[in-house]
Amino acid sequence: MALFRPKMKLDIFTDLDMKALREQGFDTILLDVDNTIAVPNTGSCDERAAEFINKLKEHGFKVIIFSNNSERRVKMFIGDYDFDYVYLAMKPLPFAYRKAARKAGSVPERTIVLGDQLITDILGANLSGCYGIYTKQLQEKDSRMTAFNRRFEKLIWRYLLHEKM
Ligand SMILES: [Mg+2]
């Protein structure tokens, strides 16, 4: 179960303490899209998400949008913004995480992964040596596949909380 354990838990992405994480030596962040910084499947990069990403950059983070969704979906989210992105990331397979860290000129040890799913975002972070930070889903309604994953997540959380986070 330890592989599913996030290093940190947030209520919402904007709670991320960028300054503290920079001081800890992190320089790159891989950002999940659906239900992490945007409404699943339809949400575009709204003002709050854009401000968050720009603030990350101001703090000196390399930011990569990191999604299992299609290129079309990721581009829909990004719109006119000039963000680096990886689509069809195949999370939780660790290969894409390492490749994304390298693309940012970094290494997994200095790379944060922010996402709302233990069995994709966080599991892959742990498998690849990145620092996985869990954030609560923005919206209850998920795709059917994600809804299926959620049921497992509930079970995993029960174990993790039992072992004390
Ligand atoms: Mg997600």
C-alpha cells in the first residue's frame, strides 16, 4: 500500500506551498488536468488555474501539463496559453514521468507530481521517484473509468489512514 501513499494531501491545488517546496529543492512540477486543475473533460484553463501556473513559474518551477487524456483534450485545456504538455501519459507507468522530468531539464528527485488520483498520479510518482502530492478532486462527477478507479481509491485510503498518514 505504501506505493499509493502521497507525500502530501491538499484540499485544492491552490493550497500548494510553492515557496516551501522550492526551498526543499524541487524545481519541476507535473500537473494533472482533469479534476486537479480543471473540471473533467470540458474545463479550460480558467483564471485561477492560469494564475496558479504563472505563479509556479515565477517561483522558478518548470511546469508540464501531464495528462492521460487525449491531445485534443489537453489542447482544449491549454487554449492560447503557451504551456509545455504531455498527453496520453500512460500514468501510472513510470517511464513518462522520468521522460517529462528530463524534458524539463530535471530529475525525478526534484520533480513534484500534483494529481487527484492515487492509482494513476500518485502511484506513478512513487514508482518513478517523483514527489507525489494528492489534491482532492475538484468535482464529484467523473468519467466512468475514473468512477471505477475511485472505488478502489476509497479502499486504499481506508488502509492508508489506518496506517496513519
Ligand atoms: Mg485527474
